[in-house]
Amino acid sequence: MAVTFGKSFLFHTAKTLAKTCLRPASTQVDLQKNYLKLTSASGQLVHADLMWLRDHCRCSECYNHATSQRSLPFLSIQQDISPKTWQIAENDSELHVSWPDGHTSKYEIQWLFENLDPKRATQNLGKMHNLRKLWEDSKAPDVPDINYFELVEKSCPVSLEKAVLSLLQHGIISVIKVPRTVQATRLVVEKIAPPQQTFFGGMWEFGTKTHNEQANHEDTAYTSDALDPHHDSTYFSESTGLQVFHCLERSKNCQGGATRLVDGMAAADHLAKEDPKSFEILSETAIECEYKEPGQHHVGRQPVVVLDPVTRSLLQIRFNLYDRSPMNTLKSEDVRNYYLALQKLARIIFSGRYEVQKELSPGNVVVIDNWRVLHGRTAFTGQRHMAGCYVSRTEWLSKARVLGLI
């Protein structure tokens, strides 16, 4: 006997089957007044502001993936925007949102939690800080020697990664067995980033009668006098990122001239623990540094201790007692406390506690992070022929990101 089923039974059964086949999403989404509240299965909670959500659509209409640039007109985002529908995709990996204008946006759930959770975002931004290894008391940092042939001639990716990682960890790169030429020095630098053009030029030389930058620029660096540890280019709006040194030649009668390197981050960290108030003064008060010569007048105005605006961790130390301009940015009632704070940091820096000394030798290229490591030298006699350059911070950090180190 044939059995027949009515239309209502078939419709009810279909709905029942559909409900049982749908796997409940582990991420819950609830619409609030101006945002979507996302709650993960583990209980993690983030709020996706609706304007932010529309702005961050990554479809081909709203975002150019070839150029990694936004295409959505910013002013087209309405302040009272509200989604028509929203749902988690069946595999729980995407959030789908339909907007009043008919546009549909799709967002990866993991991406939303990574970018909307302030703690996780701060952790990502703090990768450089987490990699940093502060120098210990009077102990040389464990900086590896990178072989020139491996780095430059063979373009060994392991050597390049080791070099940039050393910069992130210790603030120094050491490359050995480098031909004693400006061109070879340039090739070392270009593995990381191009030399930065300043009014000093790109690559520079000084220290002999044949190659003497002092003929063009007046600076204490071009003398044979001792130099206290300092950071370079504090008179620029953005200090140069790296400084490169290569002693191409030392005369046989050359005595002294040891390079003094100091971990400014370790010194500032020491001050923060020993005297938080002085640290606060140096991180919140901007002073001016300047460079003047015929045709050039550069002025930089920032605190000596610069903190990351998001993580509030140490970002940069701008310590240069030589290039300070008149201290006219200070209120009269703040002058004395500022001087006392700066002297406290200076005593730590000059104490030798976070300092190592290194004699620059022909064939050894030394690269330092000018936002961290201070450099100076002992007085010397005789002749030295030096080569080097600056590198922009934005350029070398780009290399670090490409290598996946930060």
C-alpha cells in the first residue's frame, strides 16, 4: 500500500532537518546601540564599532589588495550606520554583515579578535620591546659576528636574519672580513636598507688628509678629541635610525680611539626603577637640539626619553649634551628639576655600567641602533680613515617586518 505525505508534513520535516544540520556557531554576535558584541567560545569579548566595521571591509570594492590601500570613501560612512543582517558563517571563521545600501562585508573572525582586543593589539605592537635584551652591568652583549662573504656575496638569508635580529635584540650588528673600501661598506648596508641621504651626503669618509669631511662640516666628531657617549642627529625632526662605522685604515702610530658604546635603553630603564619622577620629567618634557653651519640650521624638539604612544614602553633615547640649543622650552619653575633629572641620567650613562669599548679595526663594519645605543670614543693620536653612513629607521624596520621578525 502506497503511503502519501501532505505538503505541510514535508515542509515541517525540511525545516527540522535544516535546523539539525546547522552547526551552532561558537562565536556569538549581538547587536548593541553602536556596535556588534562578539563573544568567543572561550569567553573572549570584543566590541566592533559599526563605523569601524564598515571602514574595515576588505572586499575588492572597499580595499585594493594589490596596493594594500583603502578604496572606500571615508566620508561615505554614516555615523548612524546599522547593519540589516549579520551572521557567523557555518564554519565559524567569518562574520557576514549586510549594510542598508545592499553592500555585504565579510570579516575573518580571528582577524577581528586580533585587531579589536586592545591587549592583543598591544602585544603585537610590543614585539620589538619583547625582543630587546638590555645589556647587563659591564658585560658585553652577545653580538654574533656576521661573515661578509655569507651576507653580501652569497646573499645568505640566514645571515641577513641573524644580522637584523642582533640589531633588534642588542642594538648592534658586527660584520667581519669586509674589504676595506667604501663600496664594500655600502654593500653591507644595502643588505639591510639604503644609506640615508642627509646634508652629510650618503656614504661619508673622514679622518685623513685625502678624505676629510671637516673641510665641509664643522663637528667635534672630526677631531681626535675624546667624545662622551651621545646619540647622533637629535637635531633632526626624526633622528637617523642606524649609524654605520668602518675603520678603513689605522696608521701604525695610531694610539687610543676606542669606540665607547652604551645601551641607552638599559640606562633609562635603570633611571625608571631608581627615580621614577626623574624618568617622568625626561619623558614628558621636550627640549631642543640644533645644528648650525653656513647654509644649514636644523632643530629637533622632543623629549630625551621617548615612549611609544600606545604601549608606553621605551621607544627612543635622544641623549646628546653637545647639541642642546638654549634650554628655552622649559618653564622657569621646572628648570632646576629638569637639570637634576638630566644629570641623573647622564651619571648612569657615563658610569660605565652599561658600556662596552671596542677598537674599530679595518675589515669590521659595526652598525648601531641610533635610537638606542650611544657612541663615543677615547682620544687618539695618529691617523684614522673612517667610512660610514646613516640609515633611516623606517627603512630598517621595514626589512625587519619583511623578515617576519616584528
